Amino acid sequence: MLSRRDFLNQNAMGMGAVALSWIMQQEQAHAIPAALVARPHNDLLPRKPHFAPSATAMISLFQHGGPAHMDLTDPKPELTKFSGTDYSGDVHFSFVNDASKKLLGSPFKFQKHGECGTELSELLPHTAKIVDDMCLIRSMHTGANGHEVSIRYFHGGIPGVLGRPTLGSWLVYGLGCESQNLPAYMVLSDPGGLPVDGATNWSNGFMPAMFQGTVLRPKEPRIHNLQPPSHLAGGVQRQNLDLLQELNKQYSETHPGEAELDARIASYELAARMQTAATDALDLSKETETTQKLYGIDRKESKEYGTRCLIARRLVERGVRFVQLFHGGQPWDNHSNLKSGLTSICKKTDQPAAGLVTDLKQRGLLDSTLVHWGGEIGRLPVTQGSTDPTKSGRDHNGQGFSIWMAGGGIRGGMTYGATDEFGHKAVENVVTPNDFQATVMRLFGLDHENLNFPHNSRFEIITHSRPAKVVTEIVS
């Protein structure tokens, strides 16, 4: 009989080999194919899509807070009919202390518009003029009521998970940028401050820093130090940049594979080229008075948001791939004073958003530019807080809500999907944020399952292997 020590001493090598063989066999399915083990690119040069695209640029008008769909885009006569009575369905409240099961009918009137006859609220008179160009999706579903968890689902592909690249990062990683004189991914922030979840909204996640969103200041000057001081302009600046480039090149050659360094070098070079390109793109004095009025820049309520929408158009027509507009905080989060709160934010955003679509169409850019409007969640059909209709609000609802898309290969003049009779849950042609991402990728000529990035010994995709479908019914 052998002691345990003698047994291990005589057989350890053989047992180790067996164990190693077994482990390798078990992990074989997770191994990265040798042909794909390559350093991910760290530049923004234009790249060919997987197949012919219909969209080459995207402008996302993200509406933080959760717009109340039954008051804006999804009329519910039954909700109005039974307003004030108890809702018989199950409701998940975010704020239990203010919760109520009393149904709250919309205080706003709906009317059909355009040749398609899409019904919209009286709060959206300008959006009503573009219904024949847009697809209204009334069946969005995140399955979660919280803001951050749903925001990260929309942007990063997984509910609530931090540290993932956003949709804009994936697009510029896959396709690069037509312009090498402006950032590929630009964020137009609000003078009221950061949106909920801050810079996570435009994070590059585990990708190189080159693919994160570049934030423009909300006030002039929108880019600090865009022009060099007079004593450094011209040849002096060029000599300094050439020397810096040579030093960076030497250091990069002796320290290969440092993505952050590569991104920093590229950013210096881009900054120099932006001195001319960005100055031109941000100069709205070149726009006619008629165009500025189209965006509502002549009105106090919509001037700021209209200005950003107009800048977004000027950026995409100069080759920027992805532009995203955010609000400070979450102005659509109407837990109280729903009537006044919705009226206020619609006065700010309705005309600029519609003006953007109209302007793109007039310039022949809508066919290739995808415009997205929507928030991360919707609102519940029951009242929150006060029972007074003029003071009450609505709690969060990720079970069913609306967004709209226009241009870039989207079928215009249609609605898709539906919520139940009270607007609580999506019940027909349900669309998840992953479906939205897969569809956007398809419009750009990308297969969302085959655009991948190596991370933690596996190839990541935007939907993280979650079930996702391209909503082909809304693609022209």
C-alpha cells in the first residue's frame, strides 16, 4: 500500500496531464479562432461594411427620463374612458409611497396627421408634419423600470451593466469615419448639465479610447483653445507638432500595443486638423434665417435645443458618423405636474427635432442619415402623487413605450407594434433595445453578430449574445 504522499509523488505528472487535457477539451468551445486573434484596429479610417448600407450617419436625439407615450405618441381611448377608476392589472411601482392604481387619462387631445394618418398628441404639432417620413414604434420593452438599467441597455446592450461600448462606439469601430478632420462620434451636451448616468452614455467601454464620444461644450466656445495664440500660429505650431509627432512615434515603436497611447497620438493629430474643420462646422452664421427658424432658433423655448440640432446636421454633412444629443438630468421624468412638465419640454424639443428631419430631407441627406428620437422607458397609465389631474404625474414604465426613427433606410409613414388598451405593456411586435441595435447595425450594412471585439478571452458583440432580431418590417 502506498501512502498518499508517495501516490501523489509518483503520479502527479500523469494526473496533471489528464486534468489539463480535460480542461482544454471543456474550454475548446470558448477558444478564440486563430484566424481572428489579431490586434483590434485603433484608427478611424473608413471601412467597408458587411453588405450594402442604406445609412452612413446617425443622429440620436435621446430623451432622458421616459416620455409619457400615452400623452404623446400612443393614444388610449380606453384609458380616458376609465380614468379615475382602479386598474385591475399588476403594476410595478418605483415609488411605492406615492403609488396609486387609479387610471389617469391623458389631458391632451390626439389627432390623425399626414397621408399615413398617424395619431399624435396636440403637444407635438411640428412632429405631426413629418409623420409620413418616420416610423413610430409603439412596442418598445426593456423589462425594467429604472433609468440607469434601461439607459445602459439602450446604449451598451446589457441592462444595468457598466463598462461596455455604446452604440456610437460600435458604429465608428466597425465603419470608421468619412472625415479625418472631425471626430467620428460627437456628443452635444446640455447647458443644464450632464444627463443621468453621466459620461457612461457615450463610453468606449473596453474598446480603445479612440472610439468614445467627443463632447462639445454646450456654450460658446464649444471647443476650448481651437485656435493657437498668435505667437504660435503658422510655422511655429507646425514645427512643434512635427516634433511631438516624431517623439510619439519613437515611443510608440518601443512600446507597441498601448491603445491609450495610440489614441492620444491620434487625438493630437486630429486636434490640429480640427482648427479649420471644426471652426467651419460650428459657424451657424452661414445658415439662412429661414433655416434657423425651421429649427426654432428664433424662439426662446427652443433656441438652445434647435441650435444643437442644427449643429448636428452640419456635422453629419461633413462626414461625422454618429452624433448624439442629450438633456441635462432627465426632463421627461414627470412624477408630478405632468401637464405643465410635458408642455414645457415639448416646447423645447418638438420643433427642433421635426426641423432636423425636414432640413435633412430638403438637402437630400435624409436617405443616408438615420434620425432616432426616444428615451429609455415610458410611463405608467396610473396616477402618481396627487389625484388632481393638473398636479398628478406618472411613475416609470419599461414594459411598453414609444420611440420614432426616420431616414437612413427606415420605412416612413408607418406605426409598428402596440401596447395594451391602457398603454401599460407592449403586446404586439415587441421590440427590445437589442432589436433596436441590431436593426441600426443592419441599416449601416453591419451584421451585429459578426461585428466583434476581443475582450476577456472571448469575442464581444453589442448584444452580448443576447437574443436580438433585425426588425425587417420597418426597413425599406
